[in-house]
Amino acid sequence: VDYSARIQTVSQETNPRYYNLLQHFEQKTGCGVLVNTSFNVRGEPIVCTPKDAYRCFMRTNMDYLVLENFLLTKNNQPPWIDKQSEQVILD
């Protein structure tokens, strides 16, 4: 849409974990291509740390967050107090 797309490739030799994830994705969906986007909310910087990722996860409609070997499910998280707005998010 904004002409910023570019092809990125991965091999089993360079990143076996990610390669295997993509192979399983293709087996489950029949689609051998994965499209990704920047991890941020419009108007905010791109996520750089696990803390940034968790904050973005809790402040958006994302259902799951994967950090290394951990899969976080939104409905298993404690209520999030948004320090910027002092609003409690119970999603």
C-alpha cells in the first residue's frame, strides 16, 4: 500500500526456529508466505523491549503475545493500568 514492502527470506541454517515456525504455518494454512508489519501503535515508536511489547499488547486488541518461548494470552493477564491515562484496562 505504501510501497515499502520488501522480500525477506529465512533458511533452516540461519534461523532454524523461525524456519520451522514458517513451515508449520504453511502446513496448517496452505500459505507459504507470511506478511508482517511494524510492531507499534500509530503515533508511537516501534516496540524495542519486552516491556514495550507487553504495554502494546495490553493497550490494543491483540489476543496473544509471543516473547521467546512464552505465549501470553490476553485473558490470562492481570488488569493493566495505563499510566498515561490512569485508565484500567480489563480486556
